[in-house]
Amino acid sequence: MNSESSVAYSVITATLNEAENIVELIEAIAMQVGPMGKAYEIIVVDDNSPDGTATLVRDCSAANPHVKLVSRASAQGIGSAYLSGIQHSTGRVICTMDADFSHPPDMLPQLLEAADQDFLVLGSRFLRRGDFDTFWYRWLPTRFANLWHGLVLRSGVRDHTNGYMAVRREGLKRLLDVGSTLGVRPFDRILYGLPLVALAKRTEQNVVELPAKYVFRTRGETKIKFARGVRLFFFEWADSLLLALRLSE
């Protein structure tokens, strides 16, 4: 990761066929982060979207110097896309968020300011009733999986898997360094937040959850279809056990 610079905040999103959302998202991020009065950057990591997402981001970058595009030759997974964005970022605080508006941009100031106090900050769907606005067959397994993660990892966290996250650069580096010694590489996974929470517990880094209302996308197609979601659900359960074993070493 790049060394700290004068940029305070790096907001990173990953795209694959998000032409219907990306321009509006960039504008929404700028509207929330710009008034904070600190230098910021918006990094979009695009995996060669055939719908022209990258072209739209380039146009935004030409009009707004805060916007940066990282283009990759092919789809290599959302975790690796975020890691690539982190590696290209320069901000003191790093934030990851989805490109489909399931992560509310209006929460950005709270997440970024809390992370600047050296917390790992998670946007949580389970702090307030009704904040996880999705189909019951998505809500129910996600809720039970997160209860399982909290029990196995003794994390004290309600939502390990949302992916809306902010953390200081040096804090993230500490987590990744410890993970490397244990053979845990968070961004090799789709649900990178789960191992990051586990590593935060291992290193006694403070974790804070803030309520973040999740809204299922209204434009574009979801990247995790039902069958893939089922496989991911069972993988999560096993992954918590593996992480707990690694952390006990």
C-alpha cells in the first residue's frame, strides 16, 4: 500500500457492468465527502465491464480530478478488486463500498470520521430493525450466518459480511500483516469483512458498528445469483471455524 499522503479519505468501489449506477454514485460520494473539507479521492476499480462503465468513469475523472479509474483486464473477484483499489489509493482513511447503492452514501461522513479515530468501522444492517431491506430468503440466511460468526469468533459484531467498511491505512496494514503470518488473506475472499473482523479481534483493534440501511439494487443485475449465494452461505459457516482455529494458534 502507498504511504500516507495529504489525501485524507479514499473511497473505493468495484464495478462490473455498473453503467446504470456509477455516475450517480460518484456524484453522491462527492456530495457527501466534499463538504467535509478534507482532500479525498474516489477510486473505481473496473473489471473490463462490457457495458462501458470504464468510459463513464473516465468522463467523470475528466470533469472531477478527485475521481480515479483503475482498469483491470478481466473479472478477478470483488475482494481482489478492492485490494487493487487500496494499493492504488493514497488516503489516510480507506473506505470500501458497493457500486449499486446498497451501501448508503449518506453514511460516508460518519464512517470516515469514526475510522479516523483508529477504529475499524463497519456499516451494519442489523443494528436497527428494517435496515436490511431485501428478500426474506436473503435476509434469513445472512442473519443466521452473522449470528454464527459472532458466536464462533466471539467478535461482539452483528454484521461481519456487509463490506461497507472504513479504516485507517496503518490500521489496515497491521491487520493484513498479522493475517499474512497466519495464512489469512482477507481480500482473497468475497466476504473480506469477516476475516478483517477476526484479525481485529486478534490484534485488539477497536471495532465500531454504525447503522447502515441496506437497499437491494433497483438498477443492474446482482453479481451473486441464488445458487452462488447458497454455496457462499455454507462456505461462510466453515470459514468462521477455520478462522477461529487460526486465531487460536
